[in-house]
Amino acid sequence: MNSFELIRLALSRLAASRLRAALTMLGVIIGVAAVISLVDIGEGATGGITNQLSGLGTNLLTINPGRTLSRGAFGAAGSATTLTTDDAAAIGRLDGIAAVAPELATSAFVVAGNQNTTTTITGTTPSYAQVRNYQLWQGSFLTDAAETDKLRVAVLGATTADDLGLGADAIGSQITIGGIPFDVIGILQAKGSAGFQNQDDQIFVPMTALGDHFVSSDAVRSIFVSVASADQINVAKATITSTLESRHGITAGETDDFTIVDQAQLLGTVSSISSLLTLLLAGIASISLVVGGIGIMNIMLVSVRERTREIGVRKAIGARRSDILAQFLIEALVLSLLGGLIGIALGLAASWVIGLIAGWGFAFSPATILLAAGFSLAVGLIFGVWPARQAARLDPVAALRYE
């Protein structure tokens, strides 16, 4: 009997007991669907986070101040005031640096007409939009003249503009920040959240204006640096480190009073954590496949017992051991493969729906599908061998006498 005939026979046997076949395949279906959906969701989530990190800026380096030390106890990272606007200016003069944008921030109560909100007020320079990859929706960003003349002008993030009920006609209107009037000169396009911070829920004003009216200090919260090209990032980090150590009087062996983080580090950390979690979840989900395989083995053993006389008749008319072995093994493989195909379809549907809801889109991985199909076939093969051997080893005379 050839393979096609064995497959046809296996399908006819499964069709004759549809409910039993469906219940037997259930474990494989659930296992494959879980593996497919979890792996695709993990890849989609990684891609979404990567896109958000890439949106923070182009070839971005973030320089943060160190920690305060009081009575032998360290404060939170970035709590010290060790970075200044002069540090930012010195970094901007280094080779390989495309742009530098210092940042100083505070929180204030903002009013526009009869709407109000409390949000972050970020003081920075005109290069901030380039460094942090912000795009304008309406109006313009901060200018050199606004920074030099300490003009009270403001650029609103998309969320802040919505909270204040301001649209395209808001350019040229006036808002009050902490009771001080500022003119709206621009509204930014939405970027989304980055970690715990909503990049769209803030107002940008010239750093000089923020210093005049809210924060009287030349210390900055962060310095953002855009490196000219990606292959210069490591060299730029080393040069910036040397420059700041020299400016801050830090000698060899002493701890730096600043930290430098680049996007590659963040992306590498996110990717490794996401890959580990995806592998862990897929491993847990694959337990269902093992359970499904045990179900296939049990049903095939029952099938051997129920079809003992059939096996005896086939052997009596010339069927060999290998024919009986192949018949039951093919049935187990067909059962597991059908369950695997149904599980793949359900897994893809689940990952598509979740990706649509989460906003990172549909992450399709052909390798995962091939792996899941191979795994389901392996389950059928491994758990189908024993029942098939049991059937093949039946004595034809004893089988014919079986009732």
C-alpha cells in the first residue's frame, strides 16, 4: 500500500469519528496556537519598542548628571547638578557632533482660555527638534533669536495642545505658564510615550526664558547629543567622556559625575529581555503540545484495541508488519498535522488581533510557522510509534479470535 493510499485511509478513519479526532487534536491545536501567537506577539512588541526608541532621536547620546551624596547615602541617578550649559557648548565644539541640545525642566500650571492643565515645561535650544527627532504639525520651533532675546514663546506637544483645546488656529494665540504669558508659535506632531514619559505632554520654551522666570540656574537636567554618523558613536562617547572629565576635574581612577547612554545600549537591552521572555513563554506554551501528544498516543492505543480484528484480517490476507506499522503511524501524523495547521491559523489570527489592538501591527514569522508545523509532526511521530508498533506486533490468529 503506497503513502497516498495510507493517507486516504487515515483521513477516512478520522472522518468516521470526527468528535474523537477533534478532541484528540485539541491539545496540539492549543499548543501550536499558543506558541505561534506568543512568539509573534513578542516580536511585535520588540519591534514597537524599537520604533519608539528610534523615535527618540538620530544617533542619540543622552548625558545625565550623577547622583547626590548626603551623609554617606546616594540619591537617585541624575539628582546631582553636575552638568551645565557650558558643558553642552563645549560638547558642541567637538568633532563628529551634529547637534547638541541641553534640557532643563520644571512643572507648571498652564491656562489657555477656559482650559487648563499641569504639565512639564522644558527649557531647551533650537537644535532640540533635530536632536530628538520632533516634527512640527503647525507653526515653527524655537529660534536662535528667541533663545538670545529670552522671548516668551512656547511650542506645544500634541497631547498638551489637545488638553488645552488648541488646534491649528492656536498659532499666535497666548497661554499663561505659571501665571506668565507666552505666545504659542508651534504645535508638534505626536510621537507617543517613551518609557514612563509621554513625549507629547510637555511645552518647550527657550532655556533662557525658563531660567529668567522659573529656574534660575545654569545646571541642566540632561544634554542630548546627535552624532554625525552611527559608526562614530563610540568615538564620540570617548571624546565626550574625556572632555567632561577634564572640565569637571575628574582624575584617573575617580568616578565620573555623569553617565552617557546611547540608543544601541537601550536597543540591545530591550531585545535581549524581549527574546528571553518570548522564549520562556513559548517554552511554557509548548507544554500543551506534549499534552496533546499524550492524548494522541492514548487514542491510538484505544484505536489499536478497537481494531484488533481488522488488523488480524489484514495480516491474514497478506499485510506485512511494516504495512500495519505505517498505517497507524500515518494516522497519528495526519492527526497531529491537522491539529498543527488549525493551531497555526488560530495563532496567526490571535497575534493579528492583539497587534492591531496594541498598535504594533502584525508580526509574521515564517520560521516560527515552519517550526510549529515541524513540532506538531514530531509530536505525532514520537507519540504514534508505540501504538503503531503495538498494532504491528499483534499475532494474526489471536487478532482474528479477538471479540
